[in-house]
Amino acid sequence: MIYRTPQDWLSAPDQRVTFFGMSGLGKTHLARLLRDAGGWFHYSVDYRIGTAYLGEHIADNLKRHAMQVPLLADLLRSDSIYIASNITFGNLAPLSTYLGKPGDPAKGGLAVEEYRRRQALHRQAEIDALLDTPAFIERAREIYGYDRFVCDTGGSICEVVDPSDPRDEVLTALAGSTLLCWIEGDETHAETLKARFDRAPKPMYYRPGILDALWAEHGGATTDPDAFARLGYAALIDARQPRYAAMAANWGVTVRARDAATARDAADVTALVADAIGKAARRA
């Protein structure tokens, strides 16, 4: 780790941290507290994916749908209108909509072949966006004068790395330039996240093996995309936990989600991270 002791972290003029864990457990909350304090550059991996790497795919998908409306089709052909996503840190809906859900097209689903194609695009985009982290640290310093940096990752980071491989390209890049910090939920958090997802199923990224197994058992041309997403989320939330734990054990530190929820300002966040470094040092 780039900070060996709590004091190393607290006294560093260039504090740099990467938060990871399931969506909904506080990564972005902590990142925003740091950013809002001033002096911190907030790098959102999902925003980078949706703009730099999948932006054209997202826009093209919107245009395909618009071309099905005669009025819009004529305007598009004559360059009379411009269609683009308005993705922001706080609204990543264009990225989620593009990723979609597999299942019956009549119910808003994607054919599984197209869904797999988009999954593969997302996987590479996420890897590329994560590998961009060191360059953005330099960019934040050189252009904006920010020495402090927080990387806000997507929940699927654990699906695109191998935490048991000491040569993993993504984890090596992140751990070499930031402190990796897991926001760890417990069983109560898991049940809360599942209940929240049941109410409003969202698109997800799956490792190919998990997607193939789920689709073989539950998928088909008439599959309800929301029903499949609910099954998939329940499987993912259980499968991701040990991968996150391995990332923290081999590459970083851990902050409990219940503690992250109590943070109210940047001082609280830096204290939480310092405490996590201390606990990791005592276990070593």
C-alpha cells in the first residue's frame, strides 16, 4: 500500500484513494464529501465509461430508436437535430439504458446475442477507464492544481480483475497510485440492496461465466427482462462479496458501510480511511 500507517495517510499532501464495493453502500457519498470540501479531484469511473468509451455507442443507440419515428428520421437525415446523451456524475441513466437487460423485446429486453456484445464492450471500457486513473491523477494536478484524488469505481470492478493475481494489470495500476478501500456491507445491507433492486431492476454487468449459467437456466426468447435482472442481481451480490474481500485483503483496506454512512464531511472520511489503514497494519 502507498500509505503504510495512519499517519502516512493523514500527513500526506497528496492523499489518493479508490473506493470500491457494491453500488448503494456509500462510495459516491464519500467521494462527494471529499470533492465538496475543495481540493479533491473526483474521478468517476462510470462517467468515464459512459463518455470516453461508450459515448458513441450510446448516441448511436439513441439514433437507431429515433430513426423509427418518421419525423425524427427526416430531421436526423438532414442534420436538423442533434441527439446525444446528457450523462452526468449524478445521472448515469444513458449508460444503464444502453447496457440494457436480456429478454423478450416486447417487454423491453435485448436479444441475448446483442446483450453479450454490449457486455463485452462494457468490460473493456471499464478496464480502460480504471487504467486511466494514474493519468487522471496527473491531469488533476497539472491542469487543476489538485493534489488530492478520489477514484469512485463502479460496482462491477471486481468482475474485471483477478484479486489473487499479484500481476493483475488493473489492480497493480490502482494500488500503485491510490489506496484501495473497500466499502463493506453486511447481510442486512445485502437484503436492503436486494429489496431496493426488486422494486426497480436495473441493468448489470456480469462476468461471462455467470451470465452464461444464469441464461442457460432461466433465459429464453420470452424471458421477462426484469425477472431475469432480479435473479441475476441476487446471484451477483453473493458472488461479488468474496471477490471484494480478496481485493481488500490482497490490495487494500476495508471500511464498513455502516461507518461510511455516518461520515458527514471530509474530515470524517479521512479519519475512516486512517482507521482502516491502522486495522490493516495490525493484521499484517
